[in-house]
Amino acid sequence: MSTVDYKGRSQRFSALRAFRSYVEKVIGVPGMKALLVDKETMTMVSLVISQTEIISKQVFIVEPIDNKSGNSSSSSTVDRQMSHLKAVCLLRPCKASISALEGALRKPKFKEYHIFFTNFVTDAALRSIAAADDFELVKQLQEYYADYYAVNEDLWHANMGRSRSLYGKRSHWTSADHDVLQRNTQAILAMMLSAKKRPVVRYQNASSLAQTVAKEVIRGMKEESQVFDFRDSSRPVLLILDRREDPITPLLMQWTYQAMVHELLTITNNRVDMRNCPNVKKDMAQ
């Protein structure tokens, strides 16, 4: 998949570059500010930009939107009013994050709020946020389609480790299984919007799960047809395959440092956990 830069030159699409561009827009709000994130976007942001770069954009606090313990990147406490700072919020449009945002708006501690969601927001959620904004401090609310974990230029994931149960009959799925399917679909749709492409979806016909994912992606593109209306006539192919049909790849040893470290120690969102390894210094444990 390729894109065209402002000089008309073709360049390969980069998940890291796309996500970073969204983060830079969020923290590019003028003035002194605090960055409010949820549990997932905290990790997403840390994959693409450093704390030093965030601070250079006049971001003096980075803390969870539902912070109840006072933990943040500064020595501030939750109860302290910070009317001299703006709040820029990068959140997933899930129930927990929206509920935490509503609580923050009902008891505000910042002078204004700039809200950015990483995916589609329902009309019901928008109404509940508007109802919670009693002090009229929300200055903008936008959708930035960065609902995935960008690991490499050409590698991203939805951070959903438990998906094996989806191979069972759909009639036997639990609500958690449906949530996993929905989360993966949301990540795929966000990636396509980051690339500004409406792909032709192809899937492995022998796999019922690949077919289910493909149908959910197609349905999502139809429901949000307005945002998927790109003028570019070229349409890439989104190929959905079943991992069970490729038993060889997991057995291969990749000759890169990243792959070998992951093979031996496991890398989780660019972090290596060696707390259970012998003779490892405390400051090198993670």
C-alpha cells in the first residue's frame, strides 16, 4: 500500500508515521496543556512518540482520564485545580472512557477540553458527553482514526490476545468473544482510514472466521460510507487469512534482533519483561 506526499512522490504507507501524525495534531493544540489518555491510548501513544517529544509541545502533564490515585507524569494531584492548563484528551470511544470523560466534565479542573476519539463515536455517546458539559468547556470534539497499536512501519495489532475461542461455533460465543471480534474490526477500519483507502475485501473461503471478519469490515465501511468516500480511484486489496492455514511461519527463526528477542524473551508493545529472569538488575527488568 502506498500514499503520495505533498510533492507528488509515491511513498509506502507507514503505520508508525500515520499514528504519530495523529498524536502530533492532538498535542499541537496551542498553549500549555495536559494530555489525558485512557489505559489503551496510553500504550498506543508510547509506541510512537517519546516523553521528551511530548513535553517539547508544552504538555506538562500526562495522566489517565480516570486517574483516582494521583499517578501522572508530574507531581500534581487529582484534587488540584489546574485552570491555567488546557486538557487534550485522546481516548478510545469505549464505555469506560466515555464515562470517565463525563465525570471529568462534571467536575472540571482544566480551563477547557479538546477531545479526540480514536474511532467512530455513536450519537448516543455524543449526546451524553454534551449533557455532561454543564460548564461548556469542550472546545472541540473530533474523530482521529488511530485505533490500533503501531509496532513497526508495516506491523500493527489490536492488542487482543484471546481470540482462540472465536474458532468455535458463533452460536456458542460469549459476549467477550463478540467484543474481541468488534475490537479487531474497529482496528482494521481505523487502519484503512489512516491510509485513506477503501479496500476491496477478500477472505479465505474455507475459514468461517475469516468470512465473519470480512463481512464485519464490509458492513462497517457501508455504515460509515461518508468517511470512506475517497477520491483515489486505486483500491488496494484487504486479504483476510486464517492463521491455522499457515503452520510453518510460527516455526521459523527470523534473523533480526527484534524477532530473536521476541522469540527468546517476548516483546509486548515494545517492552521486554525480564523480572522473572535470574541475575537481572532492577533498572533493567523492563
